[in-house]
Amino acid sequence: MHDIRAIRENPAAFDAALSRRGDAPMSSELVALDAERRAKITAAEMAQAEQNKASKLVGAAKAKGDEDEFQRLRALVGQKKEEVAAMQAEAKEIDAKLTDMLARIPNLPADDVPNGADEDDNVEISRWGTPKTLDFKAKEHFEIAGVAEAMQFDTAAKISGARFVLLKGAVARIHRALAQFMIDKHVDENGLTEVNTPVLVRDEAMYGTDKLPKFAEDSYQTTNGWWLISTSEIPLTYSVAEEVVDESALPIRMTAHSLCFRSEAGSAGRDTSGMLRQHQFEKVEMVSITHPDKSDEEQKRMLRCAEGILEALNIPYRTVVLCTGDMGFGARRTFDIEAWLPGQDTYREISSVSTTGDFQARRMNARFRPTEGGKPEYLHTLNGSGLAVGRCLIAVLENGQQEDGSVVLPEALAPYLGGKSTLTADGTLK
């Protein structure tokens, strides 16, 4: 959510920043609507003052026995009361319209975010690891012999429809081990607090984390009004809604492993093979709630937390900063981590780490109380995948694949797999 006062004070800067995202200037329309709203409020206040003044005089006229003046003042009080109610209603209607407009405008990019139209304009900032040179043609994850029988798309389609998968046996265990490994690393080494969140949330939580109203079609809603979360960013971030946190409690760093649900609206025909893009998936999420002066530093810290997972699993990756045209709606700056997938012979996104500034905090009225006193200020919120479990499974399987159809698994997973380190070509662990 944007601050209308900031737009009013510097409309040119607002429009210039918005144009970097490819959006048309909006300040003049917003400022005009705000001026109309404030004029109605002022007029209502003036009418209220006149009503109060007339109300005081009514009794005096009655006491003097001046019936004509008494009746005139009574009529004036009634008239002003109606005017006040009408103008307050108009101001409320205009305020709702203004709020809705502001809620649909994307966050403004940070000054250091590169300009660009789409993913082709993203800027690579680092690489880690070297993709292995295989002496055989690499297979995609679902084609590997040791995986094929345990990754059942047809069975899942029979149960739930397209873009679901049923994992069985050793592959299901590896998937579970990856999630446990990520959580343990974030808690034990990265200092995050583990949280087990609901996966059903209210409208307010979706709105506060910028998923509503703009992206309703991308999510699933139950018949009684709850929303299935697309990421545990939603409940983790909204946990501080309507609160004033002591500055000394910052930063608040949380992580959660949860089911996630996305309708994938508008993605027909994209990544339909395998389990790269699913309606239901699992993700380990990181969320930080910080002081505004620390949010850029915190984003870099979160990025290293996510990158460290891939390094521990020995998965080559590259990190890019998203350009203005490829950033998400609520992001001020986003770093994407892309894991190397031999089966596709390319890097694919496995994590996004974003700072939203005070964009979400304004929507959900989340503030902190400065240690040195003064009025409460809005918090900054950040979120990042640490990592997408299914995509990490894909990376582990494809990077560890052997010519005979087996998969050599990362050493870091051995403690979670009973000491076993290989998925054999017949789908067992040894």
C-alpha cells in the first residue's frame, strides 16, 4: 500500500518510479481523488461545528420564549445533521475508492533495481558451482529409471486432475528429507524460528500480504470464505498485523515448511512436463520483520541463507536480480536463485528473496515503537524461499543422475535417509 501523503508531496517521483515498472502515471488521479475526499471531510467538520453551535442556541431560545427562533434553530440543527451525514458518507465512499486504487498499484522499485521489460532483462550477479559434464544424455527428473515408477502423474490426475503428482517410496522419502534438512539448517545455523502455520487464512491476511484484491484468481478459496495459502509468507508475515512491536525485538526471523496451493491462472501450456509447476507443492519459507534501516542488509542475509542450502547439497546455481518488469507485485527488490537442471540444460528458478519495504506493513498496520521514543513507525517485511522443496528434489535427482538410471544423493541428506546415499535404478535406497 502506498502513502497518499508521499504521493501528494512528490507526485513526479511517484510517477517516474511507477513508469519504470511499465505502468502509466497515476498521481494526478490519486491526488485529485484525495483532494475531493479531504474537501468532503472539511465540509463535514464545518457543518458539524455549525450544528453544534445551533444546538447550544436552541435551549437559549426556548428559555426566552422565542418560539420563532426556537423553531428556526431546530430546523437548522436538523438540516446540518443531514448535511454532515451525507458528506461523511460521501467522504467514506471516496476514501474506499482511493484505498482500492492504492491497493492495486504495485510497489515502487528500489533505485538500484535494473530497468527492463521481462526475464530476459534480469541481471546475473553471481554463480556458484560448475555443472557436471556428463558422458551420456541427461534425462529430466521424471525420466530417470530410479524415479519413474515412484513419481506418478497419471495416478495423481485420476485423483485430483492435471498438475498434481503422487510420490511413492524412496522418492517420497527423499522429498521429505529435503524439507527436514532445510528447516534444520535454517533453525540451527541461520537463527530462524520454526513456525507451524495454518494453510487456511482469512481475507484480511491475503489483503495484508498484497495477494488481494489483484491476485484473487491465482489462489483457491473455500466455499466458506477461507483462502488456501500460496506460500507460508502469508501467515508468517500477517502474524504481526495490527501490532506495535518494540524496536528491541527486531529483527523477527521465521521459517516454516508448509503445503502451498496455486491455481496457476494464466500459465496454461507452461512447464507441463514433470513436477516443476504444480497446483499443490511444498516450500520452506523464510520471513523477516525488520527495522527500515536494516531491510536491505537483511535481504542479503536471507539470500545467503537460501544459497547456502544449494551449496550444502552441491547443486550449481546462479543468482540474478530481477529487472523492474519481472518483479512481483509487492516487491521493492527481488533476487532469484536458479538451480542448474541437466535434464533441461538450463538454470531454473528455485528461490525468490524479496524485500517489500513498508508496502505490506501499511496494508496490515504493522509498526514498531522506537527505542528512543516518538511515534510508532511502519516495519519492513521480507520473504524468501528457502527453498521450494519439489524443485529442489528435481535438482537433486537430475544433478545426481548416473548413466545406469541410479542417482547419487548429496552427502548432506544421508543423516535423514538412514545413512543411505544412492537411489538405485530399481527405485530403492542403499
